[in-house]
Amino acid sequence: MIRFEKVHKRLGGRVVLDGVDLQIEPGETFFIVGASGAGKSVTLKHMVRLLTPDAGRVWVGDDCVSTARGHKLEQIRSRFGVLFQGAALLNWISAGENVGLPLLERTNKPEHEIEKLAREKLALVGLAEAYDKMPAELSGGMRKRVGLARAIITAPEIVLYDEPTSGLDPVTSRAIDQLIDSLRRELGITSVVVTHDLHSALAIATRIAMLDEGRVVALGTPEQFIKSPNEKVQQFLESQYITKRGAWEKAAAL
């Protein structure tokens, strides 16, 4: 589905990606974790060509997004939905109008059909009553769900999530996790999630990749990840009070 082949990227003279090789399969919920500055969001941006590699290539299916131009690039991007870190809602239009905006901009669908689809997607994320509410009336978790409804209204094959639980309380964070997982199960969406939140990754990921100084230092299932002998991985786990004992003992024993 998505493949990175020895991707290198410098920004501001600093090496951000240093020969990244990754392959994300259809239907996965693939998490990319790591400390700040490790290259997580830069990796995500390469998937939709918001950034272009200095060397190496990125593929989406049989298409090389790294070299695509014009209509071909737009065609590749149409396969994606994106949930931005702050939800990126327009504050001067309602939640429902925010959700319908991609269809308004990219299609010739009549307004009544766009509204119908927007209401359906809001219902899917548990916000059927929020269509007429303004973004300022919504909590952080509700804004994230509105952003997710907007990301899926075009029926994308792949959804990219940039820190979907950032700034949310633990209960709301776990609700967002469940929503991401349900979209995979119910709609078959391939999800790529960039996060610092290892609790989310261990709960719903099919696989987890950890970046450190622009390199993939660990890649595997949650069970494999938590047992990784890599010192950076263990430090990252311990920083979030996750060890091979206690609540995670069962997973580590598999």
C-alpha cells in the first residue's frame, strides 16, 4: 500500500530522515512513534508529497508519489484523508459545514446531498447532534471527531493521523483510539498514526515503527515492540511508565 525506499531528508541543514525503509500493508493500523524531532511528522508528509525526498522514493500502491506531478499527484492525494493535530476546523462555519467542505471544494454534488453525507459521517463518529454547532462550542475531543468525520467524507482508502490524542484527557484519548480501530474494522480503512502516545499504539496498532534520529530502530507488532531489546525503545516505554511487568506482562509473555 505505502512503501518507503531508503528515504533521506534534510531540513535546515539537519538530517531528519536517514535512509528510512517502511512498508505499510492495506488495512493496517500502523503507528509511527518516537521522541520530538525524530522525523515522525516528516515521514507522514512524504506520503502525500507535502515534502519530497532528497533521495529515495515513496510509493502509494503502484504510483511513485515522490515524482508525481499535476493530475497524477492529485489522483494519489485523493486516496488519503488527513486528521491534523489541532483538527484544523474553520471557526466561522459550523461543524457540519466543516465536514462537508472537501465535497464542496472537490465535487459538483448538490448542497442537500453534501449535508446528508456530512450528517452521516458525524453520526459515524458519535456526533449526530453536532451538525449546527460552531467549533467554539465543542470540546477538544469533539473537535478531533469532527476533523475525523471530515477526513473520511471522501471515502479515502488511507487516513493519516497527526497526534490524534494530543492535548486530550486519558478517557477521551481512549475513545479516539476506539474510533480509529472501529473505522479499520467497519470500513477497511488503512490508518497511519503519528503519536507520542504509546498507550494508544499498544492498544490498537497492528504494527509499530519507532524512529530515532531519522532511522527506524524498531518495527513489529505491539507484542514484539514491548519486548524489543533496543535501548531507545525501552527508554521510551519506561518514560510512559510501561514496562514488561504489571499491566503489560501478558502482552510481553506472548
